[in-house]
Amino acid sequence: MNISLKYGFWGLGMGGTSIAHACAGIKLSAKNAQRPYTALLVNSNEMDLLKLPDYPNTKKMILLGYERGVGRDIQLGQEAFNTHKVVISETVQSYFSDRDYIFISCGLGGGTGTGAIIEAIRLLHTTGFAGRFGLLLTLPRRNEGRKVLDNALQRLQVIKRAMQGLGAIVVVDNEKLFQTGLNKNQSVEDFMKSSNRHVARLLHDLNTVTASYKPYGSYHFDASEWLNMLKTGGCLHIGKCTLSAQSVDLASPVTYMDVLKQSVLHGELSTGYDLQGATSSAVSIVADSSAAKKLFTHSFVEQIQSFLHECTPILNENPVATYVGDKPGQVTIYTVFAGLNFPNSVTELTEELAELERKAQERSQQTDEIAVALAGFKSQGKKEQVDLEALLSDEAPSSAPDTDTPKDPFSFLDNLK
Ligand SMILES: Nc1nc2c(ncn2[C@@H]2O[C@H](COP(=O)(O)OP(=O)(O)OP(=O)(O)O)[C@@H](O)[C@H]2O)c(=O)[nH]1
Ligand SMILES: [Mg+2]
């Protein structure tokens, strides 16, 4: 098994470091335990960083002075990053010096990763990585609350403006993964771990297809074309489906086109893209040698090409590459679209936040019944005391006890022998 590109993953914050760590944990293949990717893990929270097991191909950096985390405060997250920027910059440049492509990985919504991401982009852009890095971003779930949604949207707003000047953005929509992948008996932590492995495996699979399998037929998608897609500004949408070779009947395209269409519609990591805006697309199909002979006919490839053309009518090319793989009886189809706008789940997040803000506003305008009741309450004890003082001063102002110099309660000490 070979890889096309040597990736480096730069994880920021807990979500970002967890995903980067999962990517560094990927082994080349079932037979080869070598780990082909490296990860630099930067977090403020020391405990979260220590929880990730050490591998020879990972490096951890704690943002000293902020070890307890920054509590979802993006200004503080940015400050923590900037405080250590010089050392981070030196580390990034030496640690990633042999890498072909870097992913900045960040769970949007927290303080550390989200606070640091714009600075991290700036850093890579100005230290020799311009044009060969992209973003791996998670979108928060809809129920994560105002602060998290607000943090994520603040950064998405900036990234949207800069989108065309950056590399690919791979969006991992946690809500989508949660809705489609949650096993009801799983804890949230286990779910996160399995979804991080899913992201890591998918990126690795795409990176091996182009380098590991024997091309079948005239066209093949090579590492430089894959790198070009990763260098394309905008979101990268990935679809994947696996069919049993037996279930495919060439005489009836519905036996494979339906599954393929569904896989593009739903996506592996996020959904809701306007595919018509794609600036490039590619399909890679891997089948074992006997299935390849049977399936990879002109009409099969044309069916898939015409589907791609329907999705992206403005593109001149709809490349479909076919390969011979090693999984008996299996056909795997990967579809990739580059140069896309954000998925519509970003719009849904803005709507969710607007709704939460509206509810908060409504709540703050409600009459505070408790405050009203408290304002109307008058202490009887206080009233009596005031009345008594008034009485004393009116009736015998001169005979009032000497209140100016209160009696020293400890004066008896003076008389002790
Ligand atoms: N897919 C995935 N998402 C995660 C994971 N951990 C956190 N997230 C998401 O990332 C968002 C940000 O959370 P963290 O990464 O913990 O935040 P942080 O950057 O460490 O920031 P602070 O803890 O506020 O300092 C969360 O709201 C989740 O939506 C993970 O392991 N996998
Ligand atoms: Mg954290």
C-alpha cells in the first residue's frame, strides 16, 4: 500500500487535536503497521492533551499559562496562541518540513482551537506553506448552545471571506454524523472517537486509491491531480459507497446508480452542498480483478460520467478513474467535488443561533416577578428600630447615652491585677 501525499495534521484545541491524533494513528495497511502521517497537537488544556496516547509521529505543545483551558473564550484562545506564536512557528516549520500538504484541524465552537485558527492560517500562509494547506473543520451540533454557535459562526464568517485564497476545506458536520451514525448504547466520548477514526480512514483511503491500485483502462487520476483538488479553494465534498459486485447488473443501471447518487447526496462527512458550483470533480472506482473485467465497460463509465455532468454541468471534464483493488467481490466508488461553497448546514446554524438569541431577548424582557415582589417588601424590624430612635431623640436628646464614645468592652482587662 502506498500513499499519494504525505499529510501533516495540525490539531488545535481538543476536537482539533483528537481528529489530528486519529489521523496520525492510521496505519498504512492491515499488513504494514507504519504510520504515514504526522500530527502536531496544540492545546491549552493540559489534561486533554495528556489523554491522547503518544506516538512517535505525534508532537504535543501545551500553551503554557493557559493549562486549564480558555473556557470557550475565543479572544483568550487567540491570545494563548499569539503568546507562543514564535515557538509554534519554529516548530511548525521544522516538524512539517517534509510534508506535501498540511491540514489544520479544528473543532469549531470552543475557545482554544476556534480562537487560534485564523492566526494558524496566517502562520502557514507566511511560512512557506501557502497553497499547500487546507482546513479540516467540525461544525457544532445544533444543541451546543449560543456561545459555541456564536464562536463557530464568527470564524466561519472570516473563513468564508478568505475561502478562495485558501486550500480545500473539509467540513465534518457533527450533527450529521451524530444523526446517521449514533449507536444508542454508545457514550458521546466513544461516538467522537469512532467519528474521528471515520474521518481519518476516509482521508487515508482517498490518499491511497491514487497510489496503490493498478489503473484499469485509459484514464487514471494521479497524485498531482489529487493535490490540485486539495489546493482548490472552497469546500471539498466526499461521497463513498460500497457495492457487492454480484448486485451490479450492467443491463440495469439502477442497480448501481441509485446507491452512487445517494452516496453523493448524503456525503460521508457533511451534506447539503450546491454541487453546481464545483470547480472540479472526480470519481475513482476500485473493484477486484474479476469484477473489474466484468464491470468496467464503456457504458458503465458513461453512466457515471453523465451523472457527474448532471451534477456539475459547467465543468468540461468529468473524470472517472477505474482501478483494480484487492477486496474480493467488492466495488467501492469514491466521488469528490472541489471548490464548493459552505454546505447549507452553515445557514441552519445561523438560523438556530438567531432563534436562541430571540428566545434570550424575550426572556430578558419578561417582568421579573421576584424582583417586583422583593421591591414591594418592607421589613417590619427595620421600621420599629427607626421609630424607636426617633422617639429617643425627640423625648430626651440630652439624656441619651453617650453614643460617641462607645464603652470599651474589654476595659475590665485594665483592672485585672
Ligand atoms: N468530530 C469531533 N468533534 C469534536 C470533538 N471534540 C470536540 N468536538 C467539537 O469541537 C467543538 C469545540 O470543542 P473543543 O475542541 O473541545 O474546544 P477547544 O478548542 O478545546 O476550546 P476550549 O475547550 O473552550 O478551550 C465542540 O463544540 C464539538 O462540536 C471530537 O473528538 N470529534
Ligand atoms: Mg478545550
